[in-house]
Amino acid sequence: MSSEPSTPMRVVSGIQPTGKPHLGNYLGAIVNYVALQDEAHAAGGDCFIFLADLHALSQPHSPADLTAATREMVATLVACGVDPAKTVLFNQAQVPAHAELQWLLNGTARMGWLNRMTQWKDKAGKNREGASVALFTYPVLQAADVLLYQATHVPVGEDQKQHLELARDIAQKFNNDFCREDAPLFTLPEPYIPPAAARIMSLRDGTAKMSKSDPSEMSRISLTDNPDTIMRKIKKAKTDPEPLPSEEAGLEGRAEALNLVTIYSALSGKSVGEVLADHGGQGFGVFKPALGELLIETLGPINARFAELSQDEEALDAILARGAAQARERGRPTLDATYEALGLVRG
Ligand code: TYM
């Protein structure tokens, strides 16, 4: 995918360093961080990938776990192929412009827009009064994250689509309210959602998304699971008693079967139709081990690199420090222009 010739390609995305990254994060987002990083690099564009540690404050958290998970997440991303020589890789906490721009955009974002966010409704549940303010204003920080770097492409899973639409609305309203028509300040970001793996589902419930916050470890494959664990989780994954159909239509109403076939398809690069042409008629006693092997083949090398990288805390901190210095530099023009557009006087 490429943007208009006159717009340099600017890829921006973030991931929360809470819990262990799982197969949904990998197939829904991380694979595309790497693909778009390489595409941007080849086209003379830029790629910014950050750990959304400020977003992690929206839910109860343990400070010590957050520090450890932040380093683990850098090691994971690099193990998956995010290359600090091609990508500006950093954590938000070291780039104050994210929080500053959020405040500047709070004047533009509307309460009604935030009230409609499904993630806010899901996560706050019935206890809205007891939810943190950060959980409510979280999407404005997410808008600041991408608008600060004038993102053109934002690789994310399906669950982030609504937040990206909000970022576009905020950008559009700010441009309308504070900029000349021929000189808009913010680029409208486009979500880049993988067609095949937009929403990887729980291994225990084909109607719930695979998630770090699911209390059951058996619901997800973590990127750092060893081969035995991977095979055990896949063999125990919930399915129905029917064999696989030979055509896609036969997966209708079979959410768990569809999820396993989708995972196989995303990992193998084959379409769902092709996977079914190869495996149609097989029972899960045969298909699950084949899927387990494919997962082990993909995640094995990532695991080995992760084990090596995570030994060296200093090297991981140095990657973040270098990335943060670059990000502070690259975000400054947009932040300055935002202060100016709003008429704020600075020395
Ligand atoms: P987070 O940390 O929950 O997830 C990181 C990325 O993984 C994708 N993802 C999935 N994709 C497919 N199937 C799944 N089951 C699945 N679970 C997660 C998410 O869509 C996401 O792309 N708010 C964001 C982080 C963020 C961000 C940003 C993203 C902060 N600022 C700016 C993009 C741009 C989040 O909590 O993602």
C-alpha cells in the first residue's frame, strides 16, 4: 500500500506494555509494523513504533510490573523484526510532547465523541463513576500519538478502528477551527488493518477477542510460550465435533473453527479457501497438531531472539533512549505549530 506521491509515508503505531504480547497482537498489528517499516524505509518515509506506557495508567497497575513489561515489550518487538535502525522505537513517557499535545487537543475533542467509544463502554462497564478519568480521555492521547508525527498509515487490529476514526475527527475539527483552509495542520491518519487477521479470537470462546486481560492463560498463545505450551493450548482449544468443511461457507456459525482456520491462514500466507482446500474433511485431531506445528515454526525463532535480547537490560534501555531522542526532535514542529495555532504565547 502506498500513499499519494506528494505525501511521505509516515507509519505510526503503539502497543501497551501490559501483560505478555499474544498471537492477536502479533498477527493483528506487529506483523504489519514490520511490513510497513520496511515499505516506509524503502520509500524514504519514516516509521514510529512506541510503547504506550502512558495509556497503561488508565487501568489499575503495578509500577514494578510496568517497568519490567516495558523492557519485555521492547525485546519482543525487536525479536519480531522491528528494527531500531529503520524505526524510531521508544516509550511515550520519555516524550512529553504526547501528553502536551493531548492537553491541547482536549479543547477540540467532544464529550459526546468519547462517550460513544465502545472500548470505554466495555472497560468501564457498569462502574463509570469509579473508572479513571484517564480511561475516558485515553482516545485523545491516542489521537495525539499519531497526529504528533503526521501519521499517514497506522497499523492496528480491528478493535482500534474506532479510536482512529476519532483521531481523524479531532484532526479535521482542529484544522477547520484553527487553520487556513489551504494550510491544514494535521494529516488525517488512515488505519491499516490486516484483512485476514483483524480480530483473532480467544481459544476458549470464539466470540471474545484474544486479549491480555482474559484471566485464562489457555485463552491465548503468548509470543514467549514454549513449544510444549503452544501445542497443549492448541490441542485444548475449544472446537465443535464436526470435521473441517472444504469451503468457506461451511464455517458459518462455527466461530471457534473459523478462528483456528484464520490463524492457520495468517501464519501460512494462504487464503482461508486454500487452507480449507488442503485440510477440508479433516477432524480437529489432525488439524490442531498441524496448526500447532506451524505456530511453533513461526514463534520458535522469535522466542530464541527474545531470550537473548531480554538478558541485556542496558541495551534495551539504550534503544528506548535513542528512539525517544529522535521522537522528541521529530514531534517538535507539530507541537510548536499547535501552540501557535491556538494563540498560546511561549517565550
Ligand atoms: P493494545 O496494546 O491493546 O494492542 C496492540 C495492537 O494489537 C492489536 N490487537 C489485536 N489484533 C487482532 N486480534 C486481537 N485479538 C488483538 N488484540 C490486540 C490492537 O488492535 C493493537 O493494534 N490503544 C492501543 C495502543 C495505542 C495505539 C496508539 C495504537 C496507543 N496509542 C496510537 C495505534 C496508534 C492499545 O491499547 O493496543
